[in-house]
Amino acid sequence: MADISKIDSNFKAVTVDGRETVYYDTENAPFVFEGLAWNTPPDYYRLPRSFTKDDVNDGALGLSNHTAGCCVRFKSDSPFLAIRAKLAHSADMNHMPRCGSAGFDLYIRNQNGQFVFTKVVQPNPGEADLERLMLPAAPGGMNEYLLNYPLYGGVKKVEIGMAPGSVIAAAQPRKIAKPILFYGSSITQGGCASRPGNAYTSMLCRKLDAPQINLGFSGSGRGEIAVAEAIAGLDLSCFVMDYDHNAPTVEHLQNTHEIFFKTIRQKNPHLPILLLSACDFYDDGDKPARREVIRQTWLNALAAGDRNVAFIDGELLWGSEDRDACSVDGCHPNDLGFYRMAELILPVLKKLLHITE
């Protein structure tokens, strides 16, 4: 049972959709927050605070305020759940649903140990304070939950509402304790999933039962050496490198990709690393040349004796049948595109992580 004295709440019940509700701050135990590498709530910032525009481009600095990859896990026997959130900002885009860019989606762990989607809530246009009944009728008994934060929005505070007297406890430990870190573009950040849990990074981490750190920066994953050096200092279970799209030119990719990889590998000689090329591959333009840059980083690593690195050709990620149904605009995956990506990547990650079941 939770130590209620450690929960930041006034314990003053309010009414939400006719239900007496008590809110608890997710920044405090027994809630388990995941998704930030260098900062902790209420500082929901995905890069080191010490970074300036001399270290990384302005786009990545601004997008670090987005909470892609962040989530909170907990257990409760409350018969319902509500959410109350103060939003730093929310994002509306013409090719992505608001419930994906600015929404929260809730999962519950079933009897087979898998997290299953149950509800998504999102702000109305211009809404800075979100309060909603999130789960009207929870299954009986003690349940474990995972709440994903917005992909293209920021938060100031998130509280979970429960029936007065409900028990709150910490979620069970992850099967993989150390986070999987993804670095890349808007696709890595989750554009354009219909909700946060449908980003390929989130799908993979649910399947593997691992925490994620999402360093996807829309239009702004440029492979700066400062980012590689910061990642190299983290204790990770795996690193996925996917910034092909945001290299301005093939030459830029060639000048940064292997250096980025080697910077992390030098400090982490046994860290599993997966290299991806672009999922929206077409056999024209500079896509084949970009793929060869990434493939060459992999081949050079293998030639040097590295056995903890893998490469996936992005041309395979959407499959061969109905590839045109996998994106919203020919570039950014929809839910089908992300699902196919996760299904292809999953066995490769399992092999890198030596998971045999």
C-alpha cells in the first residue's frame, strides 16, 4: 500500500462527472515516472539543461519541451480514474490528430502481463487546463496502469484522480530495467501516430516491458556531437539511431553518422545498438545514398569486430504490400506504418538484448 504521507495532495475531494474524486500528483511516490534522461519532473525537458544553440540546433532545443516517450506507471484499486493536467502548450497540426500530438493515452496490464489500450483524452483547442474522467469503470481489484504523455505537447503538472480511500501502489519492476533510447526525427518523436502509445518506440517498449527515452526531434535530429556525448554517458539497455531524415544532405549524414555511432560505442563497448535507415524509402532521389551511408557505418563496425550492432534497411519497415497505406503524407507513418515498423524491429531488438522467449 502506498505511503499516503508522501503523496502531494490536499486530499480535498472534488466532483468530476458526478463522482467524488481525490487527485494525486504523479511527480511523487508511489507513481513511477519514466522518459527523461537528464532531468526530473517538474522539469519535463528531454535534453540536458546545459545545452545551448552552440551544442544543438534551435529546433531540438524547443522540441525538448515536448514529452514524447514520457509516461507514468502505478497500481490502484480505484473503481475509476480521472486526469487533471496543466499543459505547457499543446500542438495542432494539419496531418496529425490532436489526441496523438497533445493527448494522453491509458493502458492497463492484463492477466497475460501485456499492457492493453483502454482510453485516450486530449485537450480542446487552446485549452491549458485539462480535466477529464479517463476510465469510468475499472476492472475489480488492484490494476496496474501506464499513462503516456503527449508526443508534441508539454506539461507542467499531471495528477491522477481516484475514488476517496483507494489504494495506490508502485507498478511492478520492468522486465528490462534500463531504458531503450531512440534518437532521430519527427518519425522517432511519434509523428503522425493517432495517440502516444501508437508511436513505434512506445509499441516496442510495451512489448519488451522496458522504459524508453525518446530523443526524436521533428525536423531537428541533426546528429550533433554534443548529443552523442550526452547519450554516451547514460546507462542504457539499447540505443536505436534513426536520424536519417533530418540530415540536411547526404554529405551531412556522411560527416556525422559514423562519428555519432563511434562516440557512443567508445564509452559503451557492449551496448546493443540498432541502426535504421528511412522507412519512407523510394528508389530515387538521395534515399539510396543515405541508406548506404548508414549501411557502411554498420559494415565498418562489423569489420572492427563489433557484435553488438545491427542494421535494418528502412525499405523493409513498411513491408511490400500496401505500402501506400502506411503513411499520412508519403513520409510520416500512420498507425499501420508504425505497427509494421515495430513488428519488424522487435525480433532484432530481442536478438540484440539476448531475449529468447
